[in-house]
Amino acid sequence: MTETQIKLSKSDRQKVWFRSQFLQGSWNYERMQNLGWAYSLVPAIKKLYTTKEDRAAALERHMEFFNTHPYVAAPILGVTLALEEEKANGTDIDDTAIQGVKIGMMGPLAGIGDPVFWFTVRPILGALGASLAQAGNIMGPIIFFVAWNAIRMSFLWYTQEFGYKSGKEITKDMSGGILQDITKGASILGMFILAVLVQRWVSINFTVDLPATKLAEGAYIEFPKGMVSGPQLQGILGDALSGLSLTAEKANTLQAQLDSLIPGLMGLILTFICMWLLKKKVSPITMIVGLFVLGVLARLAGIM
């Protein structure tokens, strides 16, 4: 530990809080909120690190992938400030630990932001403001604007401070492996979140038809020739409702066969391929363009 402890003042933390309002300002498809995240931390990095090399290294480790609900990023910022402060004062905290805590927190917290802010607070304030505006009251939009931003900015500040103070507690006993345990747990939780996202967002559907299967007698409805009487129609409808096929052959598709084997198998394989390409230092932008071109060609060929 250094003899003179470097501390982030309230003013320093307020600068980070103010900059965090622009977390989405440089959103990109490769690393999403990483530029806004690094921009938010610049005042703290300048205060904690004095040399150009240390500042560049700090910015570089915060240029990694980051994405969560923009408002619940505040407690993650607070914990990160505490970890960076301890690291600047000589505590043995490596870059992987800091990134692991960030990734582990951003997934679970992202699921909180949408229902709390987008689906609860904003609709309530919007309904209040709209009702006043419909009555011709100019205070309708003003109340919505002021109340929404007051709640939003207060939440950002107080949760950032909560994260900062909690992060200080985490880093008090580094010898006991607290941070290592948190990092390990966060990584495991991140894997579960990633699996859920893969199942939900990665979708591959093949349109290739396979040879139809001939059904055995009794597995399909045999329609009578000629006119159909009322009782016969009732029987046909009853057979259909009981699950009998309307045709003597069962259509087969490649997608149905894959789904019967393991639902979502191709999406999982595609994810593993992308992870392998990332390890081979292939640019995410190149991968996105490649997947786009592959999807268009597969569609034109009638495969997907």
C-alpha cells in the first residue's frame, strides 16, 4: 500500500455521476455501452492515476464489453470506483476481477431496470401528465419532465453511492478471497444469463422439406367418396379433434427433426462458433457482416 492514500472526493464521484447520464451516447454494436462507461470513469481515473501509462491502462480495461439498463448501471459504477480506488492505493486487484464483477452485476440488474422504470414509473408519471394535459393544464408535461428526471437522477446518485460504499467493504479483506469468491460467483451467474439470452435471441429456422412419412392405416382420416352426410361429418370432425391426421402422409422438415432432437441446437452451435471466432481475434463487426450476408444467401437459396 502507498503511504499517501488516494481518495475519491464527493466532487469526484459527482462528476462520474453527471457523466453517467450519457452512458448511451456512444452505443455501438460491437461493445455496446463501453464508450459511455469509460467516459463516465474519466474523472476518477484522472484523480486516481498520475502517470499517462496508468491512465491509459485503466481506460483500456474499461473499454471491454458492457451493457445493462442505463439507470441500474449506477451501483456497478459505484463498486467499480471502489475497486479502482483500492487498486490505485496498491491493493492486489487484477483487471480480470474488476471486469468479472462488472459482467456479473450487469446481467441480473438489467432485468430490474425495465419493469421498474419503463413499465412502472414512467407509465404512471406519463398517465398523470397526460390527464392534466388533456384538461388543458400546462403543468401536465412539466410535471412529467421534472418528476421523471428528479427520480432518475436521484436514483443514479444514491445507488452509485451505495455501490461505492459496498465496494469499499468488499475490498477491506482481500486476503480472505472475498473478491475472488464474488468474481467466481458473478462469472457463474453470467454464464446462466448468457444461456438464457442465447435461447431467447439466437434463432435459426431451416425451411428445407424432408421426404414425407407414410402413415399406417388408422392413423389418418379416410374421407368417404361422394356426398358426406351429417353423421359422417360429425365423425370426421371427432377424429380430427382426437388427433388423427387429415392426410395419409406426415410432412417432415429439417427444422422439426432438429427440434425433436434438441430444441435450439443450431442457435447454440452458432454461439459456440462466434465464441471460437472471438478467441481467434476475429472482429465482431466482421462477424456481424458475415452473419448478415450468410442469412441473406441462405434465404435466397431457400435453406432458411
